[in-house]
Amino acid sequence: MNVVVATSNAGKIREIEEAMQGLGWTLSPLGSLPLPEETGTTYEENAALKACAAAVMLGRPALADDSGIEVEALGGEPGVYSARYGNRDSDVERNVYLLEKLRGQTNRRAKFVSVVILAYPDGHLETYRGELPGTLLEGPRGANGFGYDPLFVPDGETRTLAEMTVPEKRAVSHRGRALAALREAHRDGPPARETTPGV
Ligand code: ITT
């Protein structure tokens, strides 16, 4: 299957390409196609917007990820708004902003969420979700990954996600889990579609 990866985030592209190796799919980049504005209030809505737009415009199945970090002490913020948190323009600035928000806070619990949607040009959608609970540090550690990875230590680990290689991160991460579910569903070819009786 020839699938478009509907993301402009280089970190996500690296992780998706690594996670999908060996499935026999050809992954192609979005190219110059612009992604729609993320007007949804859930990961599912935003992932569907991105995947459907690419699938319809390019006439091929398209894979999109919408994700974010939910911080317990901040009532679940920034969640679906993680990419533009505090209106900051870069990962480093967003990490500084998050650390400022958490200064003096003893509850450092957070979780990453990833919703991966595979959309087909006829509008059919497959949805996969993965979550990763962990703890936020008081300063960054590690140079790999992207986004909030340097601040985040998954439960059961001592390293941040930014101190892991791409395969190590995939083995534990929210996105790795969502993509593993997608792989499993496609192990013997595309999963059967649910049909509505009488249609
Ligand atoms: P696309 O919409 O083009 O895919 P994006 O970066 O705008 O790229 P999202 O709207 O899904 O993607 O925003 C997700 C943000 O959440 C992302 O920019 C990071 O700040 C953060 N995030 C998501 N997954 C992450 C991960 O695995 N590690 C670190 N930060 C992550």
C-alpha cells in the first residue's frame, strides 16, 4: 500500500518511518500540500482533519498523528494545544514556558497521548490511540526526539525520551503504541470494514 504521511513535523516522520518498517508499505511525504487548520477540540478530530484532507487531495490513503502532553497539575493542559503552547514558536521556548508554569509544583505527573488515523480517499477512517504516563523533570536532559521529550521520563524508565534512540522511544511511547496497534490490525492485509446492515 502506498500511504502519504500527513505531517509537517520531522520528528514524527522519523518515528513513523521507523515504526512502519517491514510492513511492506511505501510511505511518501506530503510534499508542498498544506495541512488544514487544526480546528478540532480532540486529538481524534484533528487527526481526522489532517488525514482526510491529504487522502482526498492526493487520492491515496493518508496517515496522520495528532498528539500532545497532558499535565496533571495544569488540569490537563496543554493537551491538543501542545504544538502552540503559550504562543511560543519553538520546542525550546515551549519547554521553558512549561517549566515556568510548573515552578514550585511538586506534582510533576503528565502523560503523552497520540491518536493516529489512517484515512482512505472514500472517507473511511481507522483510528488508533496510545498513551504514555510519566514525570516531568525540572530541566531538560538529552538531545534526541522533539517537543517535550527532554523533560519527560516515562514510568519505569530513568532516561528522558530525548535520551533514547528512535527504536527505544518507539518501544515505550504513545505514538509507538498507536502505530503498533495499526501494524497489528494490518498484519494480514487491510482490516475488514464494518458494514451497516442493509447498506
Ligand atoms: P503536524 O500537525 O504537522 O503533524 P505538529 O507538531 O503541529 O505536526 P500536533 O498538532 O499533533 O503536531 O502537535 C503535537 C505537539 O505535541 C508537538 O508539536 C509537540 O510539541 C508535542 N508532542 C507530541 N508528541 C510528542 C512526542 O512524542 N514527544 C515530544 N513532544 C510531543
